[in-house]
Amino acid sequence: MTIQAFKEFIKEKASKFNPESIRIVSHLDSDGISAAALLVKLCQLKGIQHTLSIVPQLDENKLIELSKEKDDFFVFADIGSGQISLINHLMKDKQVLILDHHSPEKVQPDPHLTHINPHNFNINGSQDISGSGVVYLFCRAIHEGIKEFAYVAIIGAIGDVQEVSGFSSLNQEILQDALNSKKIRTQKGLKIFGLQTRPLYKLLEYSSDINLPGISGSKSGAIQFLQEIGIDPKNGSKWRKFNDLTGEEISTLITNLILKRKNEPNPEDILGNRYLLMDEKHDSPFHDLKEFSTILNGCGRLQRPTLGIGALLDEPNAKRHALKALAEYKSEIVQFMNWFREERGKKILEENNYVIINGQNKVPSTMIGTMSSIISKSQLVKKEIFILGLARQEDKTKVSLRVSSNDDKINLREILQTITKEIGGEAGGHKFAAGAIIPTDKEQEFINKAKKILKKII
């Protein structure tokens, strides 16, 4: 199986796609919202009526609910590949299209179900293409006008952490479409989050995904560092931003940041590609696609995904309200991270190679994955440690598993499947970011089993 075979398969299925109306169901993260936006744009271009739902997960209860709706044609985007047997059984009287990149359930789809997934063609869906990327290729095969929105799939791929020193495979092809459309440009530079929008000292202080010894997590450390290298963090009473620096100051900053990281495995990792929307102002949070992706996550986690879709389709009112959602999202993250710090040594379980955070009803189920990811990338935990987060939603518990390591031998999805197999539940996701849904009354049993299994791995 090859990339060409995958694209031919998409082309064949796209040629038969001609519904009058569709029911779109997509995931609530950045990639899922990007996927939904592309499908909405296709519907606009083709005059297809559509209704839309953004969901945190696709379980049996949700599928039963959807199966009772009057719609005849369902499109599942960035979701569904792990639920093929359920869809086979529960949606027999519907036409169903799955456009996903998660590792699929090893079940043959029934004739009413079309399943498009890169894994079926030996393409790595965790690295080479995102859910919105699969949707983009499908939409592109139907209408050339969708190329103007290739950047949306790049935002989705960035949201799924598929940009590592550039893109590979199909993501690279989609990036080329985005560059050809003149919608975005790439620029080499510091790849610290918030480069366009945060004051310089905050940029360094909040560099959770890149370790800056003595600076990350410390306001005073960040300000002192800037002063020591001859960069004034203020211009009068106003805090300076990265865009306020001269070319010489930027060179000085980069050189000294690399020196600060001299004991890290790859000190130059602070440098990389940036992907910038050309129609946005330099200080706009929508200018840098990485920041745009965070806005989408905020909209999804706060259950306002239509704002993210509107922002992707360049609707001014939606963009304005999406920024308000982002501010609220950041505030919630701070609140829950403070809760984590307060509960360490109390309700947080910590051993040599794992941290287990049982948020119960204290942390929303829509935030536990974000919280686990932030902790795994922060200086709050050591390297090579599992972060297992749990949070309740009604009679179910949402589980998120992350790891503060890039060891290719670790597959978090398989680990979660092993833990959930004996107690009941559904697990899915990727190698480095996995999730599950378990019955709340099995929480303690799940935690006990997780402790035994995680202890044996690293």
C-alpha cells in the first residue's frame, strides 16, 4: 500500500459523494474543529445542506442517539475509526463516511459504511497526516476551491503535534498547497509559543514546551536574563514584545538562549519553522498558526466549537468571540494547574515513573487532556514519566494518558487498551496522546491496574 494508492482510494470515494444533505460529526480538539470547518466550506461550495455536532468522544450512547436522527448521510471527521463495529451495528439504515487518522478498529466495515483512514494504507496517521488532512484530501478531490483553505488542515496538524522540525509525507503535500495559495508563509525563527502576542518576559517565563533553565516558570528569572544580555524588557512603562526587538537584539536573544540550554540534549531546538497567515496583522493571535490552533482548542474545550469554525472561515464576529473564549480557556488552565500544585502530596499519586491525577468532579472532562499535556511538557515533572489524568462526566470517567518522553517504543494507545480491556471501557488515540472512557464505578480498579502496568514500562 502506498500514498498514491491512498489518494486513488480517496478519489474513487469522492467521485461517488453527491448527497443533498449531510450530518457532520467531528471531534472537539483543534484538529477536529479544523476538519469540521473544511467540510462546512465544501458544503458551501457545493450547495449541500448540513448540520453539525462537535463531540468530545464517540461512544455507544452517542451513536444510539445519532442513529435515531432523521438524517440519512453521516460524515464522521477526526473520529469514528475506533467505533466501526458499533457503527456497523447501530447505523445500518444510514449512509456513513468516516474520515479519520486514528488507529482503526480491526473490523471490516459493512457496505453502508465508507472508511477512509491512512493506517489502512500503511501511512502513519500519528505523524504523516491529521484528521483535518484526511478531510482536506477528500474535499480537494471533490472541489478545487478547497485549496484556498489548505492552511486549515495545517492548523489541525499543528494541533495534533505533527510538526516536528517540519512536516512529512502527506502533511508536506498539504503544506505546499497552502503555500501555493499564498495564504500562508513559512519563516525560520524562535518556535516558542506566543511569539506574536506575549510580552517578551512572559514569552520566556511560559516556555513550557521548551526548557529554559532558570527562566521557564520564573518571571524574575526571565526579566533578569533579558537585562543581563543587554535587552531592556520595557520601553518606558510598556512591556516589549518580540516584534519590538531590533535585528541585533533578536540575534543576541537567540544566541544566549542556546547558551542557556547548553546542557540540554539539543540546545538549538528553540529554532524551527513558523507558519504565518499572510492576511493577519503581525500582532494578531491568528497570525501564527500554532497560536490559532490553541484558540481552536480553547473554543472546543469550552464547548463553543462553532466560534472556532467561524474563525477558520474568517468570520469577523466569530474571531472576536473566539479570542474571548481563549482568554477564558487560559484562565481555566491557570485555575486547574493551581489545583494540581495544591494537591501534590495529597490526592495526586506520584511514583518514580508515573503521576496519576484523579480530577473526579474538580476538573472538567473536556480539560483533563489539556492539563495532562501541559504537565507532561512542563518542568513540574521529570523526564520519562507517564501522566495519567481522570475526570468525570455523568456516569463515565474520561481518561487521558501522556508521557514526558519521545521514546518511539512507547505506544500510549496500546497501554490504555491493555488497562481498559479487563475492566471495560473504550480506548483510542495515538502513540503519544491517548484517551479512554471507563465506567465511573470502575475508577479505583482502573487506577490500581494502571499502577501495576505503568510501573513495568519505564
